[in-house]
Amino acid sequence: DIEMPRMNGLELLGKLCTAKHRPAVLMVSSATKSHAPQTVRALELGASDYVFKQADAGANELVGIRDALVAKVRAVWRQRGSAANFRVEVRRGATGRQTKIRTQRIDLIILGASAGGPTTLAHVFERLKEELKGVPAAQLQAALLVVQHMPAAFTTPMAARFAELSGLPVRVAQTGDSLDRGTCLVAPGGRNLFLNDKRKIELS
């Protein structure tokens, strides 16, 4: 749980995720705006997923999350089995230098994710800041779109976190938004995001 005596869930998660044999972790969180930043942070720290409870849930109400909890445990178990050997590496050429390649200009980058997405996206945006090395966002040639499977209350704090990590303007998308270079738009939770013929955002 995020709220626990002596040590809260985020502190415990930080210790667990530095362990040699890293366990899978499900966070139990209240589905409220006040808990949204904490749950986003938990996912970023390495929690596999989360289960919602009522903010004032008593013992009887907690029985109601049983089915959701069992389903999430099974899903996390399957994910860990398929991703156990997955690693990310940056390889360099024999000379130790990174190879430059010619590419066509890219004017739009779309990132879509579900379970495990916040952790991966946080790494992407953090690395983006390193790669930009002080280049103003307005000089970037591409706009960014992020679609993350997440409840509506969580997308605003998640966008704020990505902005903090990358130094780029990041905000929740609205219908009618345009694709601006160097700006990242995050789809609102529970909504589908489309681009119309005029390259404007539409939500449904």
C-alpha cells in the first residue's frame, strides 16, 4: 500500500527495486487526485502495476478488490515470464565512436504503452534531456504524442513528471490541439486520441 505505518510504500519500493533479485510489485492506491502523483512515481520506480481501493476503504470494502488483485497478480506473472531476459544496451562501433546515419526528417514521434509504460517512458524522457544538452525545445523538428493506458486522474501528474525529466513542454492533450515542434502531448486517461486530416488532435 502507498500508505503504511513506519515506512510508506514508496520508501519500501525504493529498497525492493535496488535488491539483487528484484521482485514484482503491485501497488494498492486510492483512486484520487492526491494519490495520483504517488502512484505515477511508484510505477516509475519499478512497480509492475496498481490496484485501486476506495480512499476510506474499511475491511469489508477491501474484499471488493480481491478479483482485481488476483487478475493483476496473474497478469504480472505472465509479463515477467516473457520479459525476464529483456535488456536494453547502447552499442558503439569498434572504434568506440557512435555511428552517424543519414535519415529522413522525422516530424512526429508517437509513444504508446500499457503496463510497465510509465517506467519506460520516464527513462525515454530522461535520456532525451541528456541527448538534447541544452538545445531549446523550439529547435526540435519533431512533435511528440504519448498514449499511456492510465486512469484520467493520473495523466496530468504524469505529464508534469515527464516535463520535469525532459525539460520539454509536456501537457495533457485537448481536442483541437495542433502538433507543435518540441512539444509533447499526452492523451487523457480513458480517452482515444486521433489526428484528423488537418493534423489536429481529436479525442473520443
